[in-house]
Amino acid sequence: MKIDWLKPLLGHPGPFATVYLDATRGDEATAREVENRWKGVRRALAAAGAPASIIDELEESVTLPTRMPGPHGRVLIADEEGVLVDRVLKDPPAVTKGLWGPVPALLQAARAADESVDYVRVVVDRQGADLTWSVAGGHLPYGDAESVEGGHDVINKVRTGGLSHKRIEARAEDSWERNAEAVAAELDRQVLDHRPELVLMTGDVRAVPLVRAALTKSTDELVVEVAGGGRAPGINEGAFETKVAEALESFRERRRESVLAEFRQEQGREAAAVTSLEDVVAVLSRGQVKELILADEYGQDTELDGRTLWVGPSPLHIGSSRSDITDLGVSEGIEELPATVALVRAAIGQDAGLTFSPDGSVELIEGVGATLRWNDDGTPNEVAATMSGDDARLRGEMV
């Protein structure tokens, strides 16, 4: 999954306020519960030393409803310049928290990314389409849909008979095609600009295939059709949104499995994949990592057995000891961070992705692995545990 949207955090010196809370708003009573949760977070941030100006900025964002139905959470990160991250979590966090410290809670923000999909929703009819881009962790559309109209207005066939009927029918079909081409051209342009992971398309059963036929191959490969949507009134919104949610969940599963399948393959070949904390730190420091893989438990606000790593000013400055950083000639900006925070920071800095691995899906020593952009003679190699109990044995040997 992409975590490049977290990259601006690396240019901020901190300290940071991080908030994650249950943002569920079902009715007036639960809306008050969100406000009460925020009041508790506000007190915690103030007690930890966060400036009132930063807390007030967070409050302005937190009190705005997400408009997302059902249980969900939210993660926000802010510094003295304002709110830097505001993402929706598919599930509420187990504990609502407000933290103030030298580094943001990158792991929670990364979990939001794992649950999100960058997508555009395209609702098509024979005149044009409405395009809506996702935000807030890929769970919500924002603002009003952008309409694209084809401009050809002979839309409906009529039952008149004879040559007149055939001419009108041909003109109508030609209008559908020209309008579809206009929609496709605009969608191609926006996809090239915004590079979504997914295009969800719905609408008129005749117009959808016409639009797809006019798309470039690269855009059409992103399209997943979702039945039940439309531009006209009378759509069963609840049923359609359920189908959208199912399509997004299916994409998330495919995206995760694609990464894990590559890891298994490269691990089996003893090639472009590594596992264990030591080896992952080594390849991160060389800028080799394509995708950082963490055991799912580390996405649940759990640390790597309390372990820490050392980092310097550059995201490639990462090591197991302070001397690993000073040996690079670095003397300032050296910090000791929780291991998972340091790993995610380094991954963000080299434009790597991040995937959380469900229990039992791949063999990870110490719950950490990576797929690589390249491997050479300097790449560490650690054959994965293959027998029950091996992972625990290796963990014990390396701790």
C-alpha cells in the first residue's frame, strides 16, 4: 500500500500531537459521545504539554463529522503549523488516545493507509458522468461530484418506424458514443494526474461499456464495475454503498495478497526478500526496500517487544545502535525511537510501501520482513522459518 502521503511529516521537526479516537456518530447520543471522547483527549494533550493553539486546531477538525456510517475511527497528527494528517479508520481504535511527543504515531497513520484505497467513483449515463474522488482514508467521497457532459443531446430512441426511425436511432447511438468518448477522455486525463489505485464505475448498462471501450488500456485496467448506481433519482443508496464497500474490501485483500505472494516467492528463491529486524534495518539503510511488511499485531498499537532503533536526519540513517549512525559521519539529529516507528519512517523516506501481514500468511522472523527493489552481494539473506516453532526459536536467538 502507498504511504507516500505521510512523507511531509518527515520535514517537520516536531513535537507532534497524535490523536486516535472512536469517531462513530449514529445519532445525537453517539455524537455527544464523540465530543466527550475528544474532551478526554484534550485534557490528556494539555497535561502532556501540548500548546493550546495546536489542541484548538485539532478540535476544529475533530468536531467536524466524517459523514461515514457505522462504527469507524479517526487518526489525526498536528504540529505548530496545523493538522498534517486527518484520516478515517475503518474500525474504531481499541482505546481513544491523545499523545504529545517528539515523533508522530506513524504506525497508526500507516494502519489508516492499510485500510484505505485511493479511488475515483464514476457514475455514467448516456449524457455524461459524475466523478467523485475519495479522501479521508479512502472511505468517503468529498464535496460535490464533478459532472462531465458529452454535449450530444439525441439520447433516446423513439418508436416511429421507417427510415425516420432508423435515422433517429442511429443519431441516438452516435450521441451515446460521442458522449462516452468525452467522459473517457476526461477520466483518462484525471487518472493520469491523480493516479488512483482503483476506478469504480457504475450507471447505465449501455453507457458503461461504451465509456470503457473509449478508455486507454491503462485506465481501463483500473476499472471495477459496481452494479446499482446511477445519476437519476430512485437509486437504492444503501444497497449501492454496500456494494461499493465490498468492492473496496475485495481490492484491499487483492492488494495485500499480491505483496505477500511476491514475498513468499522471493523468499523461496532466497532473492529479493529479507526477514528479521536486523536484516530489514540493513536493507532500509541501503534504500533497497520496495515494501515493508509487518506482522498484523504491530498495526494494533503494539510495539516490537519494546525494542528501539537509532535514526539520524536522513530516513536512510537507521541502525541498531547509536554508533551505526555516528559511523556514517553524522553527529547531530540522532534519536532513539521505538523500532516500528523507525522502520515506518525509513520506509516512507525511500518511497516504499507498507503491508500488514495477517497471522500465518507468511513466515516472518520477529514479525518483520521486506521485499526489495534489487538485491546484490551485499544484501543480507535469512532463510525463513519453515517448521512450527522455528520462528519462536529464531526470535529467542536474536533478542
